[in-house]
Amino acid sequence: MVGQRSEAQEDLRFRVLRLLQENPEMSQRDIAAAVGISVGGVHYCLNALVEKGMVKLGNFSAANDKRRYAYILTPKGLTEKAALTSRFLKRKMEEYEALKKEIETLQTEVNLGADMASGSRQ
């Protein structure tokens, strides 16, 4: 269970860093909607990323509301995102291969069942 929780947290960090790299001025509400967690969860994640030196806060100068922040990836954050991307991709490829094998097995079972059913009708 600890491994799955750690993977889930790592996936969250990966998704948040990826979103912020593409769009640093995203609000916490927008990030929460994009990754499917609560605004409080995003707030906690962003605070952790700031504390670890992976993201720095800057004022989003184009916003009318000067309380809005831009979340900018630091060099450390970019390095971490690259490492997270590699691990995420490896994990997803393993999941894909396992799923592909399961689909092949199920297709074989369905085909055998169809062959048996059509053989019993003749």
C-alpha cells in the first residue's frame, strides 16, 4: 500500500509540474480541476514543491488581481520533472504491456468460447 501511495504522490507531482511548466499562471482551482483532486490537495502539493525548491512563486503581472501568483519551475524543479517523467513513462509502459497481455488472453478466451458455441450448434 505504501508503494501505491508513493506512486500516486509521485504521479501528482509529475502532473502538477508538467502543468506548471506549460502554464505557470494556472490557478490552484484550475490545477485541481485538471488533475482531479481538491483545491486543498493542490495547495498542499504546491507548498511542498515550493519548500523543496522545485517551484518558486512570482506575481502574475498581467492579472488584474495582484494576489494571483505564477508558479515557476526552478532548475531543480525541471530536473525533478525530467526524473519523474522517466519513472512515470516506465511505469505506464509496464502497465500497458500487462494490459495488452490481459486483452490478448481475454480475446483468446472469447474466440474459444465462440468457436465452442458455434461447434455445438452444428
